[in-house]
Amino acid sequence: MFAVTTAKALGFSEISSGAFDPTVDPLVNLWGFGPDAGSDALPSDQVIDETKAQVGFSAVAVRAPEADGGAAILKREPRRLDLSAIAKGLGVDQIYTLLDDQGYANFLVEIGGEVRVKGDKDGLGWKIAVEKPIKGDRAVEQVLSLKNVALATSGDYRNYREIDGVAYSHTIDPSTGRPVTHQLASVTVADSECAMADGWATALLVLGPDKGYELAVSRKIPAMFIERSGDTFIVKQTPRFERLLAGEVE
């Protein structure tokens, strides 16, 4: 299972040109968001560059299972793997499959905000709320009515740190070694599998409002982007997401 999950994560890395990177853990720790969190002070450019040298998904590969053993994870250079960006989604999928195999026709599985539903809940659809990306208080941006789909959201408004009065998101851009600084506050992605939705939400959030939206449209990903604009938000949905809400895509 670990090798399969790693292979899926590496696939996201390739497609997103490294915006999604399962080897980003050293940078996550450096900025104080991991289990081995570093100093409360802002890291220097030199330290960031040194830590970036420990990151890079291209140094990792998964060897297919052989007759005499299971799949293997190969590391051409030392790398720490962190699969948390798709772990919740994968867990949702595992539970979904278990319930589906038992013959349940209508159910919802949710882990940490990542959701997958089956059926249409008495013909009304499952009502799933997308949060307004504001710090502190919780509010609803939009309520979606969905069936037979998975939904995952990534945002910068729940998990962040303040250093010298500046808020830094837990979402790290592997290309810069720093937390993202654009105005994209959250991305919600729909997919047939929650692990896919989870991974895409992370990758698109890293890419930002323009590059992320362009990639989502080009790959026909159902996604909703919520971008900050002063004291308000701009909500933008890909054509595929609009079709999903209209019931034209399952």
C-alpha cells in the first residue's frame, strides 16, 4: 500500500511539474509545520537553499512488484517521504470501498474535511458545505449538492504561523522553499476518487490562482478557486466544476 501511495504521489508531482512534491517534508519542518519543527525565527536564505537541496521528487522511483517480492521504493538520493497531502483522501477511499463492497447504496465518508459520497441521499443529493476561507470564525461560502463523487479542499487559512507579525501558510512551494504568497485562499476539487481530489487540491493551491486555474481547465479538473481581493473573495469555477454542479458530470 505504501508503494502504491508513493507511486500515486509521484504521478501528481510529474503532472504538476513539482508543485505537488512528497519529498517536501524538510521544508515543512524548517518553517515550523512538521513533527521536527525548527526555530520560531524566520529561516535565512542560506538555510532555505540548503534545505531545498534535500527536496526533489525526481530522486525517488517505485519499482513494480516482482514475482519474489512486493513493490520497492528506490531513492537515488536521501529523501524523506511525506504522503500526508493525499493520506486523508486515500483513507476515505479505503473506507468507501469497504462500505461499497458491503452493498450500501447511500453513504458519506469524511476524514478531516475530505469527503466521498455514494448515492443521492433520498433524491436530494448530499449537501456539502465549502468553507469561506477566513481565519478564526467559521462560515460557509457555498453549499454543494452532490452524488457519487469525492471532494477535497486545500487552503491557507487554518494551518499557519505568525513570524514577526507576518502570517505564513503551511503550504510550501517546493520551487522556492517558502510558503506560498499569492492571494489564492483555497481550492476545492471534485473527482471520482478522494485521493485524486486531495492531491489535486494541494497542487493547484501551490500553483496559485492563474497557473492553477489554467492547469485545472486544461486537464478538465472540476475545481473551485477562492481568491482574496481586499476584504472580499473572488470565486472562480472551472467549466467542469460548473457542469458537475448542474448535474451534467458524474
